[in-house]
Amino acid sequence: MTEHHLQRPPAEISHAEELARLREHDRDPRPPGWLLSLNAVRRFILGDDALGISRKMVAPVAAIERMLVTLATGRGLMLVGEPGTAKSMLSELLAAAISGDSGLTIQGGASITEDQIKYSWNYALLINEGPSPRALVPAPLYRGMQQGKLVRFEEMTRAPLEVQDCLLGMLSDRVMTVPELSGEHAMLFARAGFNIIATANTRDRGVNEMSAALKRRFDFETVFPIMDFQQELELVASKSATLLAQSGISERVPEPVLELLVTTFRDLRASLQQGTGGGEMDKLNAVMSTAEAVNVAHAVGVRAWFLAQRSGTPADLVECIGGTVVKDNEDDRNKLQRYFEQKVARREGEHWKAYYEARHRLP
Amino acid sequence: MSDSPHTFDAVHQSSHQSSHQAEYAASSTLDSRRVEIIGVRHHSPACARLVAQRIRDSRPDWVLIEGPTDFNPRLDELFLPHTLPLAIYSFCSAGERLHRASWSPFADYSPEWQALQVGRECGAQLAFIDLPAWHDAFADISNRYADVTDSEQERLASAYEAELGRQLGIEGRDALWEHLFESATLGSETSESETLEPDAASATASRRDLAELSARLRQYFINLRGTDPGSASNQAREQMMARWIAWAAQQGQQQNRVLVVCGGYHAPMLAQLWPSIEPDLRQDSAAPATPNLNESIAGVSDGSIDSTVATGSYLLPYTGKRLDAFHGYASGMPSPAFQQAVWEGGLQQAGAQLLQGIMQRLRQKKLPASTADMLAIHVRTQALARLRGHVQPLRNDWLDALAGSLVRDALDAPLPWTYRGPLRRGTDPVLVEIMDVLAGDQVGQLAPGTPLPALQHAVSRELLALDLQPPLSASRTITLALLDTADRAKSRVLHRLAILQIPGFTRLSGPNWAMSGERSEQWQLSCPLEQQAALIEAAIYGATLADAAIARLAEQLAHSHGASALAQLLNRAAQAGLPAFSPGLLSRLHEAISSESRFEVLGQPLAITHGLYRHGHELGMADAPALLELLQLTLDRLLWLAEVHGSVSAQDSNAHLAAWQALRLLLRDAQASAGLPLGELPVARALAVCQRKARHPQAAPLSRGAALGCLLSVAHDDQQQADEIHSAITLLSALPAAALGDALQGLLALARHELIHVPAFIATLRQLVSALDEADFIQALPALRAAFAWLPSFERGELAQQILHLLGSTASPRTLTAPLSKVDAETLARHSWREKQAVAILEHWGLAN
């Protein structure tokens, strides 16, 4: 498997070199079953200039340290936060660095069943031979326990409650029973290094609220949107440039337009960022994540280039932002209009004026 | 963790390495045997330990401490058997124009406190060497021992800390500080129990640690300060301190050994400054002169200094909560209870104590905290400490572990220890409790015999001067005409007493708002037994009535949240004539208003601010730019919230209309003051908001009516007014019966005067009401009644006249406005039912028309 043939290579392949370098220089003690020490994993995620390791996440150091300690002390790690705060990316990076494999992933959803998590059977063999280890088809959790690796459970709260609860035994006793088999195969004891990283959306709060018993077995870590304006702006600029290049467009979205975009997103994201002046705003139903901002920036670039062969303007931004923010929610439409009438109108600068003038393009 | 990034070397490698450092080193080698300057962080247990140890080791002749020089003659008061924390409260007030007050708080673990105690124990001469609190340099400083006192210092400190943090991989001022300085392996054995024959080896080890700590602190502060001269006020303070050092070093023409304890920010500059102080000053036998009080405040108080200047310093009890960094911006080390425990028993014991306290608290409050959690917290703390390279877990390690193990949900606000200032809204309840346990509930207590401020005398003098003494036996009632200057002064004094909750001064009637139209006030004066006791207790707030009332309001300010409560405080301050109180309040109001989420709440702040801005002449508040700014902010927020289209609940409807009325008043005023600052308020934008609100189909009928009424009421030409009346008619006709009354209520509350004389409007109204069928009418009735309640009885009479005119009747309007006959409701209902039956029978036989 080489990088060239893959649309999106997993973290352990795209960062293989860095991981190898870290392993080489890693002198610190490693928790049992880990490929790297805690310190090395921290450097892998937050970057280290001395070793030439790039920074892969904008996140508080203390938060990353808490996550590593949770995983090293054998408790499940639950990453919660607004959609688009890079929870999944974080869990992928952690799994790649700690176990060298980010592929043991369970995608939570309404249709997921227990056998997609634990194991199922090869029915031809099952009928032919009866239950045997050969007929057993392991699912990610089984493989993670068997090989001592991290298992990722994405969007955990989307999975039905009974499916969530089948994790209880595995998390506390670290053993999976396979009642169909007998002898040594009836019990699968987890090897050192096995653990679970789950992610959940705060927007899904209350959809399938986790049971108290399951919550107790996880340590919660909230992933916040990027706090620093400049960092977010840089991230949006670089990511959107990459996306535009992939779409075959050499024209980047101009800096002032990106500033408008990021400021609008941060304003509408509301309550978390206090002290932006003029008071707090109401939270929108729509997701105002950095990832979404990158998509909008991409859309602005694509729109301007393919429709008129020019770079993006504030007017393009108004068109694209409308589609992202409003979706089908009448309330959000009102809030966005109010934002333009009352906040955008008062900002200084050419680009803000142009942005305000284009407000009739809002849906 | 050999190659952990958390090594101290980064401090040395970091920025600002300059020639300055060399100068510092040179000056300190020259006099290093004689003058030792220890730059500390206020309220740091590690620094306190260092200071105590250095004084014991070097036995200096003088111990000089950053603190108010005017307290020097009374230093002995500090050595009475007090219970800490306590503070030196210094104040200066010159009438209404100038008021300054600042606190210098001490806890057991304050380096300054240890310097005092150990210095005296070792027989050194003690002195405070900083400027007094009334000096200009302290104009904006309320806490002498805050980490950061002005924006220049803040800029410098945060730049250095950010860079250092980046290199070490640590974020946050407190986390960085603890990692660098509080984590040294200093056991408690080096502090108090020196005399108990400590184990020689460990004593040597701990001395080595202290030497390392001392070197680190010095390097850290040299890098932080660089060659920055600092703000004007910091320069003035450093000049004063340097003069003292130079004087003490040469005093009596001897070569004295001097140890200086001061904020780390000042230390490098002092080391540079003092050797250059003029030699003739050094020969002086008297201590450096304190600047002259009158000169210093002459500029501020218009030169009209008279005998009313009151100044003084007193020891007052302080509380752990106030020491906490989470209490406000201007404070020192966070989590005083934790620091106290570290001071008393070392890091390990403090951690155990902390965990125990938190578990107890959480169980008390019925929050989840099981034995398994406790185990998990323990393991995580140790692991985090190891990962971060700490020998003993530090405060941040404990907190991070607690958050990870106890919080079982997504957070809505960042963890409290990752930012400065009060807890944010939406902080998890578990975290709120944890921070509260860490703040502790220590309350200081003064030793008996400590001189207290003479509030009692001041109050009785003021009462005598204004002829307000309460009679000893019975009570007397006085009426004050508020437009009269003398009476107004009396009213203020009484309001100040009321703020201090002194029994015996009760207001019987009077205006609710400081600037309302009511013109008289009634007070009952009596002299209950508790009065004197209350005055003694209130003495901790200050020495004069005005000071005490301000301090009391400031205390209330700390506990008040929400725009409405804060506006009430502003109102009380205005009633009591205390403009000096307002700056802190205004900034809090700013914050509260920006984060207010309900339209109704903002009406009162807007009305109070507007009133004070227009009419607060006597308070010196009229036309104040700060008030205008606040007014602007409130208007902005109000307009922003006006466009939330939700229903208005019945109990909110009065407040809702009051907010619209306040808005209307302000808009009218702004329209009329073209060319004045008030005229620059965004009237056009506000009117556009009203337009949109009045038209929006999703808006509550009450608000639509109110918005329209507001437009009508501020319309300045007839054409515009006619248009708005037309839209009012359209609005009422378009609404369903249930909403009719609400919209009408909004309209009449805001524009009854404009509407009640318009025949077309009255005709439509009559038509709409008479078109209602019985069920609809009953549904609309309560709101209609509420709407007509806005009309004074005279206008109700006029309305009745118009209705009768429309009906072609010549009866007196009294027939419509007279109260119903005194028949009870049941009888009325019975009769009405009979009437209905009769009509039904007539209809049945085809006799009804």
C-alpha cells in the first residue's frame, strides 16, 4: 500500500517517516503495548521543531496530556465537542502514534449492530464445521483486544443504547466472551495496549444518551473550536488553498475575504468567545466549525474561478455562506440577516462595506 | 523523562538576554554582600519560603518590603496575634472629587508577611518602602499585590510568558509559574521547624534547592523585564523604593546589610537604580521623605484642597475568596486554600487535603464522587505529574486529573484554570465546586485591640452637622425636598447609611430611581440598640461614611450578576451621591450588558443610564463619556435582542413594554439633540429595527404593537405619523382576535397620546371589537383590559366620548367609564345566562331580529 494510489492515506502511512523518527529518538519509558512513549506521542501531535515533526493539531497542550494519561491508565477516552472540531482526526492521530494502526474503527450510526463491533460468522464454515475459531469473523473490537491495539468508535452516541452497552464488559473486565466456542477460545482476554477512543457530537446530546455505567468507564475530554483568531485564519487559508489546488484552481481566496469568513464564523459561533465587542450572539443551529469554514472558502474559490475566472469577492462569500448557514432553518435565516443588518453594517473597512452591500444575496 | 521538553534551560535560552543582565550582575557583585534584592511573585509559597530562609541565613540589618511607607510608624500592629488573611486598607478622600483606596493583602504564605515575621524574629529593622496608596501611581490600582498592575506590564509579561511557554510546551501563566517555581523539591521541613534540629543532609539539600530557586527567579524576572522602563507610575514607585534601599544601605554612615522583598517585575530595575542614587541623599539621617500628600493630589482635585481631605491606613480582615485570582482580574496566585496547605504541609499533603476536601464537598452536594473516581484521580495525577516532569504533583496536575475523571459530559465553557478572571457562564457544576474548595473559606480576624477606623465618630459628626441625629427614645419622621440642595445632601447621607444597613434609618417613601420626577422623600429616624454595634461592624468598610458606603457597594458588586442587579447598584450609588464608586461598576455593567440575553432585562439599565447621563449634574455624571459609551452599548444590545422573534410571557410583558418605552425616550432625546454627543446615537438603525420588528409576522403581537407605537411616537412630521397610524390600523385588522389585545397594549403603551385622538383609529378599533363573537371576545378580554389600563382616567373619558359619538348617542361618557354596579359576579352570570335563554326562546319562535 503506497501513498500514491490512495485518495486519503491513513495517518500511520502519511506520517510514517515522522513516526519512525520519533521511535528512533524515543528514550522514555513506554506504557505496555504502546509503540511510543507519552512524550513522543505528544510531540507527534503538537510538533517538535528539533526533530522536524510538524504540528498536526491546534489544541491546548494540557488537553493532549490529559488524553494521553487517560489512555495510558487504561480508561476509555471520550472526545466530545461541536461537529468539525477535528475530534476524529485527533483520535486517528492518537491511534496511529500509539498502536501504529488507525484502521480499527467502528462507525457509530443508527443501523449498527453488535456483530459489527465484536465478531460475526462465516456462515458457510459455520454450517459446515459448526462454531470454530476459523469460522469466526473478527470485527474491530475483537481485533483490538486480540492484538493489543486502540479501537476507535466514531459518533458513539449515534449508536443504539443496547449496542453501546455491549462495551461495558470489555471496558471494565477487559474480556470478551464468545459463548459459541468452548475451551480457550470461549474467552478473549485483551492484550496490553488495547483501549477505546470514542468520539461524540454535542449536537447529538440526548439522541442516544449514554448510560451512567458506560459514562463512568470513559474519561471525557471536550475539544473546543480554535480559540485564537490568527491560528484559525491560517488554518483556513492553508487548508482551502490545498483544496483549491486539488480542484485545479491556482487562484487562492484573497486574505480580506478569508478574514470576513473567519470573523463571521467566529461571531456566529457565539458564546465561547467572549469579549469580541458588541455582546454575545445567539447560537445558530447550523454547524459553524473550522472545517465548515474551509469548505466555504473552497466553495468561494470554485465559484469565482469556474463562473468568472477571477478570485473570490465578498459577494461570492455572501452567496456561499448563505447556503452553509441557513440550510432549511428559518430561525437561522433571521439570525443571519440580523447579523448583517446590525453587526456587519458597523464594521470598518472596504471589504466589510462590500460584504454589507451584498447582503441582498442572502437566501 | 530525561529529555522531557520541560527543562529549565529554556528560561536561560529565552529571549531578552541582554546587556542589562550583565549590569545587574555587576551591580550585585559590587554590593552583593550588602544588598540582596529578592524579586517575588506575591502570594507564592515558594517565594515565601525562600524569603524566610534567606533572612534566617543572612541575618540582615534591614529588611525592606514593598508596601505603603505611611504605614511604617504603625508596623507593630502587624505583630499582634491576628488570624490571617488580613490586609492593609489605605484610603484617601477629598470630598466628592477624589477617592482612592487600595488593599495590600497578606496571607501566611505571602513573602511579604514572612519577611515581616522572620525579619523581626531575627532582629532586623523593618520598613515598607513603596509609595502610599494616595499617590498618583496608585490611582488605578486597587490591589497593591496584584500580579499585574497596568497594561504595559501586562504586555511585557504576557509576551515573555507566551514565548517561554511555547519553548517549554506549557500554556497559561499559572501553569508555567508552578512548573518553574513551585515544583522545587522543597519540603515543609525547611520553613518553620528550622529550630527542631533538622536532618543535616536534607537541610543541605533544601538549601541547595533554595539557591536554585533564587537563581531561577532572578533569571526569570531579568528576562521578563528586559530593559523596559515601565509605565510612569511604576517608574515613580521604583524611584521611591530605590531611594529607600540606598538610604538603608548607608544609614548612620555604616555599611548595613539590606534585604529587599519586592515584586519580581521591579527587582531588576531596583538593582540597577539604587547604586546610582545621589550620595547626599545617602547621608541623610532621616528616612527618605514620602511625597507630599497635598501636592500629589492637588492636580486631581482642582487645587481646592481644604480640611476635608481624609487619609489613613487600617488593618482589616480579609478573606480567602478575595485573594483568589478567580475573584477578579487584579489578583495574585489562584486557589488560596491550596497555597495555604502547601505552605503548612508541603505539596504532597496539600494534594491529599485537596482531594479529601473536594470529595467531601461533592458528596455533600450530591454530585457523583465514588471511591473508584478517587482512585482514578490519584492515578491520573501521578501520571500527569510524571509526564510533565514534576517530582510532586502540582496544582495544575491535580486540577487536570480532577477534570478528566469527574466531568462526565461535554463542557460548555473552557476549564476555569485555563483563563484569568471570574468563572464563565456554563461552567460545569463539578468544576464550580472544585474551584470553590480551592479558594477555601478562610476569613481573617483581627487581634483584639487593633485600632479600627473611626467610622462612628465620622457618622455622628455628619449627622450632627446636618441635624439628622435620631432621637434617643422615640422616633421622628422627616420629609426631604429633593430639589433643595440642603435636603438633597441629607438624603445622600441617609442613603449611605442605608447602604451600610445601619438600623434606625428607614425610608418610608420616595422615588425608586435616583433621577425620577418625584420630588420628596420621607425617612424615619430612630436609635435602636443595634445601631452602634452595626456602626462598629461597618467600620471595616472604611473610616468615613462615604468610603464605607463605597466599599460596601463594591462588595455587593462582587456578588451581583446580571445587568438588572448591576443597574440597581448604579442607581443606589446615584441616590447616595457616590460617583467615585461608578468606574468599576460601569465596566462590570459593560460586561453584563454585552452578555445579556433577554430584551426585558435591559430596559431598566437603559432608563437609569439615560437618566443619569441627562440629569446627573449633581453627581458629576451628566454628559460623562463613560455613560454615553454605556448608553451606546446598551442601545446596541437592546436593538440586537429586539430582533429575537419569540413570544413574550405574561409576567414579562410589563418589563417588555418598559424596555420599549426606555428605548423610545432615548430615541426622542437623541433626535432632539442633533449636534450633541447624544445625537450621534444610531437613531436611523434603531428605527429600521422597529420597522422590521413591526412588520415581522413571527414577532409577538405585543412587541409588534410596541415597535409600531415607538415609530409613531418618534415620528417628526405629520405625513410620517399618518403613515404609521395607517400601518397601526392595518396591523390590528390583520391580527387574529387572540392577538388583538396584545398588539393594542403595545400600541397604547407607547403611543396612546398620538392614537387616542385619531377618529379613524378609534373607529377601526370599535369595528374590530364589535366584530368579535362571544368566544373570541372572552379570549381577547384580558389583554384588551390591560391595554386600556394604559389610559389615564381623563383619556379614558375622552375615548368613551368618541365611542358614544360614533354610536350616535348623547349620553354622558360617565355611563361608560363608571364602575360596574356592586353586584357580585355570580349574580351577573346568572342574569346573563337568563338573558341568553330568553333570546334563544325568542329566536326559536322567530321573534328575535
